[in-house]
Amino acid sequence: MDKSMSNRFRYHFSATKMVFWTCIFLGLIFLFFLHAPQHHSDPVPRRRILRSPDWESRVAKSSQPRSRAGGMRVLVTGAAGFVGTHVSAALRRRGDGVVGLDNFNSYYDPSLKQARRAVLERAEVFVVEGDVNDAALLRKLFELGKFTHVMHLAAQAGVRYAMKNPASYVHSNIAGLVALFEACKSADPQPAIVWASSSSVYGLNTKVPFSEKDRTDQPSSLYAATKKAGEEIAHTYNHIYGLSITGLRFFTVYGPWGRPDMAYFFFTKDMLKGKPIHVFEGPNHFTVARDFTYIDDIVKGCLGALDTAEKSTGSGGVKKGKAQLRVYNLGNTSPVPVGKLVNILEKLLKVKAKKVVMPMPANGDVLFTHANISQAQRDFGYRPTTDLQSGLKKFVKWYLDYYHSDGALKSSL
């Protein structure tokens, strides 16, 4: 064996061993948290909900396509979340049947999630309050809704929060994904699944723009690691059970009804209050930049992925043939320095930011993101059209309509 071949063999063996032990480690974590006691925020006993004729009628009615010939029947998890609300409303507007599922946890202000729920109720989308880990609830929803597709957006988001509550990421992003796949594999017929991965899987990758073919084995945060684990779990369920699965790697989504833990959101809140904002920079004053992607563009990508998803091939949990397995970047392809984000907000809000420039803390955040979207363009015509200036203008208008300048909710909303 020549030297180069020997080196390649040693590298392959080392990589294989690393993957093996990583899987074992994640498996042990998963089993530990799966059997740990869980706390649900649902104030209504689950058994009463499942027996309620009115509840069952609302699920069945909401899952019915309204007008579109051959319309989908879609279960949207995380429906009261930022992306989930917009996707659910868009599906309903075009005539698809939609049922939402959300646990309304307190990671950020639950009143914002309840307000989003009210928006969906007006659009005639029924949002069930429950946890994606509740196997009995999922079985009941699939029985009533007869879903052809699942848009799985439920997840514990946020890079920094993982340092405070790592168990929530394992519970939602790994155990929750497995629970959903288990329900889908046993459903008859099996639905096609589109789910939210993340641009965070690129981790410490320095090759730009980020392509789906790039390595994703260097996560820089626990959040990123759970999303990478989710992509491997998806491969497993596709291979064994014939589930049609598409993963979408979102790049810094922003816009109206957004998440309060995102920089553009809390910058706006603090700037209006006259509070200082912390702007991070990398080593040697490296500029932090993000591929900010407006919510309407993300929604178009989600619907494109759903529309081009092929049927699952299994039945009764048994694979009958090879099934579709895909992963796509959904970004804007134009990274913007965070300093420019602040400058745009200053002009829109007509206030001067009190910027405090600080070194980026060691919390798992990366210095930049940049999406290569050629695969999504080729396969379902994904083409973002909203630049950051236009998108932030729409966000600021929504924010000022929804909140007082001090960040308090307006009484009329």
C-alpha cells in the first residue's frame, strides 16, 4: 500500500470512528432526555381535548383544502412561530388545508405567539396547543387530518440560549424530530415532509458562499449540532422507512411578526427606548455579517419545496421503494455587515443608536453567513427579491403598529 493510500485509509477510519462515537453520544443524550419528565404548558388535560367532538371537528375542517384543485392537507408544526405563521397563512390563502401545532412555550413572550395564533384563526387555520413529542396527539391529528404533507418548523431556536438550557434543544430538535418521523412513518398514507434545518450547520466552515456540498461536521454551537443531527436522522428515516424528506437551511430570517431574540428586533426595541445596543465584532476587528433573508422570500422557498416534494414510498412503516431526500439553502445571497443593519434602522426609526462595540463572546455564534442558492433556484425556482432596506422598512412599520415606542403592547392589539 503506497503512502498516500495509507493516509487516506487512516483518515477514513478516523472519521468513521468519530462519527460512530458521536452517534453513540447523541443517542445516550436522546435516551436520557426522552425519559426525563416533561412539563407542558397546555392548561387543558390532553385526554379531554382528544375526546372533544368540537376539537375533532375543527381539526378535520381546517385540514380540508378549500378551493385549490388537488390541494394539499398540511400539518404545520411550530405554527405560532415566526416562519410557521407566515407559511400557514400562505398555504391557506392559496386554498390548501392547514392544521397548526404549537406548544406556546415561554422562550420568548407567549403573547406574541397568541397574537400570531389569532391571525391564523382569522385565516381559518386551527392551531392545536400541544407538544410535538406527544405521540398520542400526533396519532390523533394524522387520523383526523389525513395529511399529505408535513411542514415541520417546531424547534428550540437561538444559538446563545443553548448555554442556559441545553436540554430544551435535545428535547425539541432531536427527540421532537424523531417523534414526528415516527408518526409519519406509521401514517397511512405516509406524508411528504419538509422541515427546517439551519444555516448554522455550516459551523466553522470558511468556504463561501456556503453550498449544500460543503462539510457540515464542525458545529460551533449546540443548536447547530442538533440541526446537523436532525439531518442525519432524516437520512436514516428516509433510508429505512421510505419517507420523502426535504431539509431547508434557513439563513437569518427577518420581518414582521419576527422573533424578539433576533438582533434586528431587539436593536429596534432598545434604540426606541434610548438604550445602548451591543454590536459585536470578531478578532482583529473582523466585521460580523449575516445573509439576512426576508420572510416572504423564505415562505416562497417553503412552498416551492412542498410543491416539488415527491410522495413517500412506505406503507405501514415498511419501505416499498427509494424515496426522495433533499436539502436546500434558503438565503438572500447578499451578506450585510451588522453595522449597516444598524445604519438602516437609524434612518427608519429616526433615532441615533448608542452603539457599544464589543468582541463577540464565545457563545457559538459565527462571524458570517453567505448562501449559495443555486440548487433551490434550479429545482423550484427560488429567487429572493427583497433587499434589507425594503424588508426592514416593512418590519419597522409592523413593529410601530404593534408596540408602543417603549416596547409595550398597544391596548388595541
